[in-house]
Amino acid sequence: MGVIYPYVNRISVLVRDAGIAQFCTKISAMGTQFELTNELYGKTALVTGGTKGTGKAIAKRLLSAGATVIISARNQPEESKDDLHFISADLSVPDGTKKLVEDVLSRFGKLDILVNNLGGSETPAGGFAVLSDKDWEATLHTNLLAPVRLDRGFLPQMIGRGSGVIIHIASIQGRLPLYESTLPYAAAKAGLLNYSKSLSNEVAPKGIRVLTVSPGWIMTDGARRMMERISKNSNISVEEATQSVMDALGGIPYGRPAQPEEVAELVGFLVSPKAGYLTGAEFVIDGGTIPTI
């Protein structure tokens, strides 16, 4: 990042000659900001669904960058870590999101970074005919309305300070639905994509960045256990089970699922000062799974 400084120095001379040296000071400050190794120091971040899988990897990544990190889930994490602040919350119901917002702001005073990572599908396979209103409502509450409610709860204090970052973890199923097995989930994530873009347009002028990350298949511990079950039930190897799932997705050109840490690294960049001009965009991390541009 040091290559920025020759340009800063050149701008400095031109601006000083123009009699507006304060502009140069701001540019130089930006250059210094990009050099920070503890770039999230002083920031408070919340990662929903942060006790396992991708959420856990994201929480650890933000912690390593110096942030104070809060994680939420319905159940206590399997391993307790003193450096991650856990708050129990059921975000599938309105009272759960309200409680989480109140707890975070009362204990920490502010929130700078919100990573809406919680999501998932527990609906049965079989397409539209087997899905009840209860299936649809539960999936929409978890994958769409929980982020909407949390954004609504945390945005006022972000706007009041003129800064903040919101990340929505969506899915490539928002554009590549597996209609026979996860129809409500795919619809909810498509809604999240549209909502995220609309929200970014509204709050960007107020200093808030809103971004969407859409992963493909991620090899979490849960996914790994699923491969082991498929392997056992089908009398095939774990590698063959993994390949069968990739084939069902239409193939992954990169040849493997993502690791949680790879998604976490992308999120870590997007919430950092390095990504300060990025907002309103969707970042797909799927190893090339989506076959279109």
C-alpha cells in the first residue's frame, strides 16, 4: 500500500499551491489509515450466528483485526472464549432481535459493524406442495426479517455518528435456487439481496456502508458431518459424497467448496478502511458455481 505516497506528495504540492492544503492532509490521513495493521481497533462488531461455522470464522477474523466482537446465537458456544462476548438471542422472533439490540447498546454503548450472518433452512424437500405457511414464515423470519429488524435497531446510532458498516450474508441461491429442497430459503435470500441494495442507497449519504456477501457451498463442520452421513448411507467415500453434492449444484469450477476462513477474509476486508468506498454491492464467493455473469 506504500505506493500511494508518491501520489499523495505530488497532490500535496499542487494543492498547497492552490491554497487548500487541508485537502492534502485528509488524503495523507487516508494513506496512513491504509497502513494500519490493527485496523479495527476501537470498533465494536456484532456477528449473528457467530458461535459456529462461517459466523465463528468471521468473528475470529474481526477479532484479529482489533475489534471488540460480540457473537449471538440461541445456544451457548461449544467452547467458551473470553475474548468473544456472547449474547443469547432467538432472532427468529421480533422480541429476540429487540432484546439483542438493547443488550448490545446497553453493554457496549455503540455498534460500528453489523454482520447479519444468521441463516439456514430446515424446510422439507419435495418442492412447493409439501411446504406449509409455517415453513415459509419460519424461513423468512430467520433469513430476511431478522436482518431487517437488526438493521432498524442499530442504524439510528450509526447515523447519529455518521459511520457504520452492515454486511448481509446472503447466498448464491438468491440467484440459483434449488427449488426442490430449499425454495423458501432461496426466496428469502433473493429478498435480502434486493433489500440490501435498497437500504444502501438510502443510508450511504449518511455515512453508512451496506454490502452483501453471497457464498456458495461452504465446507463447515456441519457440511462435513453431512458428507460423512451420505458416505455411510450410500456406501461411498467422503470424497465421492462431496463430488455428488458439487454435481448437484451444477459443478464448482474451482473443484472444491469454500472454507469458512475464506469467506471470513472477504468480510474482514469489506468492513475495513481499505474498502471505504464500497457500498451497495454484492460480492459472490462461490468458486465459479454460478454459470452466468
